[in-house]
Amino acid sequence: MGNFSRQMRLSSALLKRLQSQRRTVAAVNVSGSRSFTTTEGHRPTIVHKRSLDILHDPWFNKGTAFSMTERDRLDLRGLLPPNVMTSEQQIERFIIFFSGLQIVVADLKRLQLSARDGPSDTNSLAKWRILNRLHDRNETMYYKVLIDNIEEYAPIVYTPTVGLVCQKYSGLFRRPRGMYFSAADRGEMMSMVYNWPADQVDMIVVTDGSRILGLGDLGVQGIGIAIGKLDLYVAAAGINPQRVLPVMIDVGTNNEKLLEDPLYLGLQEHRLDGDEYIAVIDEFMEAVFTRWPHVIVQFEDFQSKWAFKLLQRYRNNYRMFNDDVQGTAGVALAGLLGAVRAQGRPMIDFPKMKIVVAGAGSAGIGVLNAARKTMARMLGDTEVAFESARSQFWVVDANGLITEARENIDPDARPFARKVKETERQGLTEGAKLVEVVQQVKPDVLLGLSAVGGLFSKEVLEALKGSTSTRPAIFAMSNPTKNAECTPEEAFSIVGDNIIFGSGSPFNNVDLGNGHVGHSNQANNMFLFPGIGLGTLLSGSKIVSDGMLQAAAECLAAYMTEEEVLQGIIYPSISRIRDITKEVAAAVITEAIEEDLAEGYREMDARELYKLNQDEIRTYVMNNMWSPEYPTLVYQKD
């Protein structure tokens, strides 16, 4: 961070101040203070097409909402029904249709119990298709529907449904969305980027399809995850949808089923590896940053083998971050800090937490690194503190407990390998099973990032009942839903009513009886990555620093009130995502300023940006969040 002497940024005083600012910002009167340019405001839009060409362009199509004046100006009179509808009426029509669809799907589910995908898949895919068709017709209405119903529709456009969509993408593909760079395009990428029609791109989400959620190698079909993530950038962060770009880098697939599938849309050859693979990613990065120097690139669902290597290769030279490594780490860290608060303990007790982590892939190691750095900073930010913090973690992978006795330890996991003498004193050995580790360690937190559904078995959860914590926390973070290490029902029924529960995919709360509720907290990356991207964009920082990521996580941890946290609610409702993103983006900008990384954005140059106070930074963020409102269209010949 810009000033590492700030050991306790999450002191109780700061928590109160942040929460007070969040509650009062809506009432802040900025009249008379510094004025801001609203870059995403109500400006007429110049278009170079008319008639049916406008109706067939989802960026500009308004459907029945075109006014009569616009219909005359754009040669649309007679091409639409005569009744002009408001956007609210259009949404109402869509919701009525969507609700009717769910009734029809419910009937289909009873008739299709023997379908290969099962009834829940039929339901989810039907909803996704309807939303996708709206997206194809009318982008503004699509995002208005998504924002107004984010809690219901986010699980359709993002996890868990997006995993199913990716698995079936070759069959679902109807029209292209985004760009595809493949191993066959080597040497051509610098010119290829100019095939994309937008002169300005603010945000790219890129994947190579090698590790889509917990579903493995899905090859070119992984483009679905990039599309879904960018939908949330638009809905949550207000990134203009005309300035986002989903990207698939197709370097082949090692999925034998896809290699033999005649309908598969990607390269049917085994994945590139080694220097050949890196050369393709290098060429892509150089190409996109040459055309769009200020773009932010989020790496998504790259296999662990490459996730850390590529992050370290690019992070100091490009505006990029890896959501699986850094975003997941931030959300998990916010949950861990929330768990401390929920136990009624001061935040300074975080370095005393005993944490058992199941999973040593890119997400698991990312969480471990973030938590260790935070503990070390709270302990004084010295080498001794950093070394001391490692002793609070027990990491279990597919081969059991990782200790220094293991041969060929993954270099990224090596810092968290337990010392042999330590494990012997605890009655554990190299490769000890998860249930043994939980029994002996009696952890405060059981954190799952294994992508193994049901890993937290009845035996493991029974063992957690011996935790020395008065309120143990269980985080079943793996996605999609079928890969969750346990369900909230299992956790509450076996361990007890007083636990803290968090998961990667959405689950319903649990009725504990007598009016009590077991809260199922979704540790969703969408609480952070939209704000990280928006804050980086608006700060003008050339990199995404560790301090900016830390500030985002701490902001999320502080977002919940004391009353909410003590009830076991450590993450906010997704319905508040726009406000959460605004707060996170403001925190990221503030940290960029403190680290002297901020260079400004558009009309807000660095000199003006550095003068802003916290309320003005929030106003600056809000003014630069795109909202789905139909612009006035003005035709002009090319």
C-alpha cells in the first residue's frame, strides 16, 4: 500500500466512518462544490443508418419506444406498430412474458423428467435463451431488465447457469458476440483487432477456456464466461456496453470429447503449451494495447498452470488483473474479515484465526496470499510478521495435507507447506486427510476452493463441531453449484445454528425454526471485479496494484453494518450491486491517488482528481456509470 504504517485500516472507527459515509452519500449536496462532466449522460447519438438497419442493430434499436419524431427522422414510420411505448411498458411486457415462460417451463419439467440435462437445466437454459434473444435485439432494454432484476437474473447470465451455457455453447451459438483469436491467427492479431468496430474499448474479459469454473477444459465454448462477466460489468459498474469486448483465445483443447465432436466450433487440436502458448498470449496483449492503450484486461478461467505465470508476466506492464486469483482472493478475504466481526471479535484478531483451506489451485493460492499479507500487515508488516502469518494456514489438496515432506511441491503452494515437526506435534503427517486435519486443528474457518462437490462430507462437518471458535465459519466457494463443497442445509444441520456460511454459488437461506434464519452468504466475485475495473478505469492508473485490490476487499468487508454482521450476514444482497460497486470503485481510486498512480480519465485530469474529497470521488464515479436509457438518435450521412 501507499503507506504500510496504516496497520489497522479496518479499525472500528474506520468501519463506522465508512458505513456512515455510505448511508449519507445519497443525501450529499454537491451543489457549489467542484463540478463534474457527466460522460455517460444524456447526449444525442449520431447514427449513420436508418430504416430496417436501425431496427436490426441492437445497439440503437428501441423497438416500440421510438418516438414519432424519431420514426420520421429515421424512416421508421410504418415499420413499427403505431402505439409508442415507454421503456417501463416494454419492461412490463418482457416480465409478463418471462413469467409466463416460467409457468410453461414448469409444465415442461414434469414432462421431461427423463431429459438428459434434467429439469433444472431445462429451466435455466430456457431463461438464458430468452434473455439472450433480447440482448440480440435491443441492448439498452436488455441491460435495463438485467439491472432492475439483478438478483433474479444474475444467476442466469452468470454463475451458475453460465457454466451450463459454456458446456453447450456450440449448440446454442446463433450469432457471434466478441472476438476469437486462435493459434491459427499467429502473426495476424495486430491487424485483426481493427476488425472490431469500436474505436474505444474500456474493458476486455479474456479466457482460453482451459478451466471454466469447476468444469474443466471447455475450449472455445468458454467464451460464454467472458460474455457473462462483461454483462455484469455493464449492469454493476455502468461500463458502456459499446466499449466492452469479450475475447476467446483458442489454442486448442485437451478435452477429448470436444476433439471428436463434429459440431464443436473451435480448433480441434490439442492445446499449445510452453513457449508456443506464451507467444500467442503475448501477441494478443500487444495487439489490444496497441489499438486501445487505456483498456483494462481481466483474465478469466485460465488453468492454474498459467494463471500465476501470466499474471506475473503482465501485471507490471499492462492494466490487467486475474479475477480467479485476485478477485476471488479479495472476496474471500472480505468474508474472512466479516467472520471475525461476526464472532464479536476485534479485527486485530484476524491474525489469530486458524484456517484450513481445501484446494491449492490458482484461486486457493490467491486467497492464501491475500490473507497472509493482511495478517502480516496487522502484525506490523515485518518479515517476522509475514513468516508468523503462514502458521495460521493448513492447506489440503487432492493428495492431502501439504507439508515440507512432500516431493515436487507446486512452487506457488510451497510457502504454505507445514513444517514436519509442527505437524507431528499436532498428530498429523504429510498427506493427512481433510477430516483428520479438521479434527486435530479445530479451525475457526473451513475454506473450500477445491471444485470438488460434496468434499465437506458429514464426517468433515462433524469434525468441525470441535472447533475452538464460538462461531466457526464455512466457505464452500467452488462454482458452479454442483461443485460446492457442501450446501448450507448440510452445514447448519450438522455443525449447528451458530455458524457463518458462505458459498460461491447462490443458495437459499435456511429455516432454522422458531423464527430463526441461517443466512447463506454468496461470496460472489461480482461484489469486487466490477468496482476494481471501474475504479482502475476512472483513476487512470497504468497498473492494478496490490494496494488497490486490498482497498477493494477492505471496502467490501466494511460495507455491512455491525447489526447485519452479528446476524451472520457478511456479504450484501446482490440487489445492492450498483451501490457496492460505486463504493469499491471509489476505494480503488482513493488508493490509486495515495499510491501516486492516478493519472485521470477523460476530462478529469490527474491534477483535478487529486483535489477531490471522498464525497466528490463518489460523485465522480456515479457520473461516469452508464445507465440504460434510450438516447435521442440523430441521423447523419457518412
